[in-house]
Amino acid sequence: GITYLDHAGSALFPESLLKAFTDDLRNNVYGNPHSQNISSKLTYDTIEHVRYRILQHFHTTAEDYTIIFTSGCTAALKLIAESFPWIPEGTEQPSSRFCYLTDSHTSVVGMRGIIASMNVLSVPIKPKEILVAKSRLPAEEQNCTTPHLFSYPAQSNFSGTKYPLSWIQDIKSGRFCPIKLPGKWFVLLDAASYVSSSPLDLGVHQADFIPISFYKIFGFPTGLGALLVNNRIAPLLRKTYFGGGTAAAYLAGEDFYSPRKSIAERFEDGTVSFLDIIALKHGFDVLEKLTGGMEKIQQHTFALAHYTYTVLSNLKYANGAPVVRIYSDTDFSNPDAQGPIINFNVLDENGQVLGFSQVDSMASLHNIHVRTGCFCNTGACQMHLDISNEDIQRNLQAGHVCGDNIDLVDGRPTGSVRISFGYMSSFEDAQTFLNFIIATRLSNSDAEISLQSVTKLTTESVPDDHLSFNKADKLSPILKISDRELGNIPSEAETTGSWQPPEPEAESMRAAVSETAVPMCRKGGKPITVAKIYLYPIKSCSAFEVTEWPVGNQGLLYDRNWMVVNQNGVCMTQKQEPRLCLVNPSIDLKKKIMVIQAEGMDPISVPLEDNTGKEAVTCESKVCSHRVKTYDCGERIAGWLSTFLGRPCRLIRQSSDMKSKSHQKKTKGLSSATNISLSLVNEAQYLLINVASILQLKEHISARLKEPLEIEELIRRFRANIVISAPESFEEEEWAEISIGALQFQVVGPCSRCQIICIDQQSGERNKEILQSLSAARGRKTNFGIYLMNQPFCSSFSDTLSVGSQVLPVLKENTEIQPPTSSEEKCSG
């Protein structure tokens, strides 16, 4: 078989990744994310989920970093060069500098071409020079705001040397400067090589820019990378070209352009490679399943590299001369300082270098795949092989160019051989390579001595806890992690206490609410009462009708606390799966359980207690552009739902420790410090409809239908929390506030209806006439019902909402309610 030892060039992908991805494509329709149809919204939501998965992989959040998808690490570096807020030479302000470590990839060094065109100087720095650069700027120079950029690799793609991540904070804080210039330093961490086999914690090491390529991690997809941008510098980035999807508005006939507010959307020109992005989700899943995480990958790959280095460096000819010359800055004793890359040249008995092309050809005959040349890192190649600038130019004149097979010029090497290990590499791969070197370089007698050394070093160099392997995957060898090891992986979720709602001053809150309302109550007429109360414990599933119910800080207690997600972790609604309406949840407060029923299925229960302990699998999800922290409810309910719906899905629940900060909405009229906490709703805590409005709409609909709809069926289609009985139809649209008992609500806007109202909530069947009738009845608008937010007065949290309670509205000054500002389609779910 093939012994693949170029994992630093590209990882190999397992068959299971391709299968999961192709199954996903067979089961779902993914449209262009710039469209607004159902398949396009599924694509958009899935892409957003992948963004959060990437951030989670690097131990950070959307509060700190933005993901900008690119065609690869190189495109990400080019984007930085073009958009960084450089100050050119010749201005009153001190000019910017671009400093980079000479041990950098060609794509980093190539940034200087763009930067030079902006009249900004680039300064190369050798690794030894940065170590002696630890000097602070004078205090007066530290106040200068000129931006400078320093770039260095987290791991050298040439030698595997890991440069200290502590440099990030040292440079950003001014503890030491790459060069002595007044200004503010930003850090570009080239992580493309590093993240293929090492964990990167951006919560600790907060570089400003981190470019990556995903094929280095997963092997598939290729042609897809990302730039992780620290949100502190993201607003400073400049952009001239604008492509499809990046504009909020522009004029074709005049020089007018307004960019989108989202940094990601602003810099992702055109349609992103959305199917490749969706494949990343399966890449993360498979990587975690096969290996247990990046910490285990680092342990595994370093053990192989350490063993191979130890044996290789001890191979000798009969005259005592070394068989190889290894180019390394470390002794392979510490995985924090050395990655799984070994760079070397093979020597003869006299110490002369054998050309790398010859070694590559011999390796190919043994089905061993290595990498040769300078690896797009001329700086490191010069440093380790002692090649001068003049030598490079002389070699070019002799006909040698990067990537060719001219390995020796005047007997001196122009490059070297590199082997690298990945998570699929095995101990047998290392042994096969070492046996190849021994068999091709040593005589029989020398080989016997060296084989004895290999045997001895095998027992000394391979750690006792080294991971085991199998060849079960058809495309490439994969790691086999024991159940014991998988069971011992700690969860990121930690048990937290229940969140207590904020306690704002009631008087200031009431004053803030009243600023937008005319203090005039509705007068005369019959009293308005609450006719029905519904909650929807599982988002987009059937309603649970009650006569009275406790009110929490997010709305009705347990309303939309759970949601069903597909195999990609994306929220499923009745738009994609109408049969969700046939899933009937009910809450038993005394037994503290939620019982879920569906026709043909045995009832199943889920505990109401929040389960965010270590055993919970936490994840980030997205609900109508809002980011929420959730946890998985387990295999039992996932199997139940998958069986009933006929497709892989899971039940997740909003995590209580994130309710206070991850899903909030600032409401017009409230003080700037006030955020209203939301459950898994789309827009607001409550949705209210009026029976009188339903009756008027029913008249329009009945004229278009062969069989008239019952009033009860219509009410259920609109999926409201509060159904009121008011004398006048649509009078609720003139309200600014309402009171129900001791509860105070602010009206935040009308509900713009989507196609969910076309679904019969008893059968799951669609009827498009409902939405068309609503549009015709409302004058081409599809507004029906109003959104409410409960004012967070401390006294209200223990209250209950009851059928029969009187509703006291406060009229607004302007009778036309503007819908909530959001790019998402409004619906109650």
C-alpha cells in the first residue's frame, strides 16, 4: 500500500466524511444563500452554523471573532494586505510598517507587493532577531495610533518549529516591538500549518488575523479557507471593490455604495462556496469521532515525529558518518515547540548531499509519498541550508526555479526532503519510512546494526499511551480511539447556577416605555379579555393550550425552550418539515417533565430540569439571526423524532447559562442598558392575535375556499401565545402598550406572516390560499397579530397569565406600526 507522509501539504480525507457529505446532499436541497426561498434559507442557516462550529473549534465566540470565508489561506492573506488601514509614507502622521518573519510562507512574503503599491515599507525579520527585540517604546511613542502589522507562523511549514504564541500578547501590549517605531502593533498569525495537528485557543492567544486552509485539517474540501478577524480591528478594515452580496445599497448610475454591516458579508464577494462550507460540518464531526479532538491529534502526531526523529538522527554509516542531516531548531522533546514535521537531506558516506529528486524517486518506487524542494518557504530554506541571497539569484540564472527537479547546483543542495505526519498516520508508516532509508542507504552489515538500534529505540521512544490504529477506512488509514479514551474526554459544558433576571429600576423602566406612547387608554366599548393561551414548548411543533400559566423572564414558562435540528445542527421548522406540527408536547409542572406524543409512537418524556452538566453536549445554534447556546437532549429522544419524521434529527434545548446574554433584543423605547431576554422565538417573547380579526379574515378566506375553515383551525394556524377577544377587528394594531393583570407589555411591531399559516396544524397539509387571502385582505400586506415584550419589572416574574383576564391597552400616537427591523422573515415558529 501507499505510505503517505505529506500531511503538511494536505491531510487525507476518510471515506466516512465523503459519505456523510453526500448523504447530506441527497437528503437536502441547498439553494443560493443570497435568495430568500426555503432551500436558500436552509443554506444560509447551515453556513452560519458552520461559522459557529469553526469558532468553537478554536475556543472563541462571535463576540471576539468574525469568520470570513475565502478560497484558501493565500486569499485570506491577500485580503489582509488590501484592507489593512495602512498609513503611507509622506503624510504628517508616522507611516505604517509591515514586518514579517523570514521563516514565512511565500503567500505571507508576497503581501509586500500589494503593500508597496500603497507606499508602505516592509521589513523582514529573522527569527533570531525577534528574540532580541524585547524593548519597550518610550511612553510618548506608545500613544501614537499609526497601525503596524507583524506576521509570523504559529508553526514553520519548513521545519515544524512552533514559534511562541505568547508573542501575540507581548507585541500587542507593547512589551516588545519587532522594530522601534511609534505606533500600535497588530498581529497576523499564519496558522495554516499549525492547526492541522495542534489545538489553537483564541480565547487565550488573541491574534488580530488568523488565516487558515481547511484541506490542511480535513483533506476535503479543497479550495476553501477562512480569515478569522478579531472584532476589535474588523471595523478599521478598508475595502474598495464590492461584489454580489456585499452591498446594502448602491447606484449603477452614480458613485454611491453602502456596504453591509456584517463584516463577513462585506468581505465575502459573490456567492460563497456554500456546498464546500457545508462539507466542513461533516469534517468537524468525523474528526471528533475518529480522534477525540486536536489534543489527541497533537499527542499522536508528535509521538510519531519524535520516534522517527530519534531513530533517523541515530542512523550511521560504518565510518560513523550520519545518514541524514536534519534541519531543525529543536530536539523534538516538546510538542509545544515542535510540530510533526521532519526536514532533512540524505547524505552519502562522505557527507555529501544526495539530491532531493533522487530521494523522491527512490521513495516513489517504495510507494512512499514525501515532499521535496523549498516548500514555498525560501527564507527558512536559506536559513537552514545556508543559501545566500546571491546563491538564490545564481541558481535562477542556472535554470533552477521553485518547484522544479534541479536539486543540486555546483554540488550544493537547492532544497531538501520533508516528511510530515497527520491524524491518519500510523506507527507502521514511520517504520516503513525508516526501513526504506536503511534499505537504500546502508549495506547489509550496517543495516543489521541499525535495525538493532531501531528495535532498541522503538521501545524507548514510543510512549506507553501511544494511540492504536486500524485500516478500516477504504480511502486512508484512520485512528482507532478506544471507548475508554472517548469516554474520558471532558465536555466543555460546565454546571452553572440558574440565571437570575436583571433588576432595573421600575420607575425608569416605566418612563422609558412611555416615551413612545401617548398616555391615553382605550375608552368605551366592551371589555377586552384573554380568550386563549398557547405555549409551544418545542419550536415549530404543536401548541399546548392552557387556561393559566406562569410567566418567566423570557415569556411563558418553557415556551420554545426546545427545538428540533437536522443532522447539521440547523433549526428545522414547518417550512422544511410540515409534519413537525404533528409532534404534540405537553408540560407537567408537578412531575417536572415534558411529555411528547405523536400518532403511531409511544409517548416519550424529557425532564424539565436544565441539564448543562459535564455530560451535556453543548453547541451554538442560530434562530432568525440570533445566536443561542444550546445543549443536546440525548440519543433516546433523537431516535424517537428521527423515526417519526423519517429523517435524522435531534432535540436541543437552550442553555440556561446563556439565556441572559446570547439571545437578547434591544427594544425601541427602552433604556439603552435594557436587553430583553428571548427563548428560541424569532422576534419577541409573545405573539398576540384578536378573535375579531380572525373572524374578518375568515370571511375573505371562505370566499376563496371550497370548504370553509373552522375558526379554531384558523386560530391554530397563526400560532399565537395570547388570543384576545376584542370588539373591533385589527384594533390591536393601534396599541403601544397593554396590561394584563399585573403584567405590563410593550408592543414592538406587527407579525409579518410566512407560509407556515398555510399548514393545517392538525394534518400537516399545505393550502397556499391562506397566505394569498391574507395578502388580499390586508392590501398586499401579510401582517397579522402583534409582537409583545414583557417589561422586566421584578414583581412580574412570579405572575401568571390567565384566560378571562382583562386586557387594558394604551393607544399609540402614530397608528401605523413599523415591523421589527430584521433581514429575516418574520414568523412565530
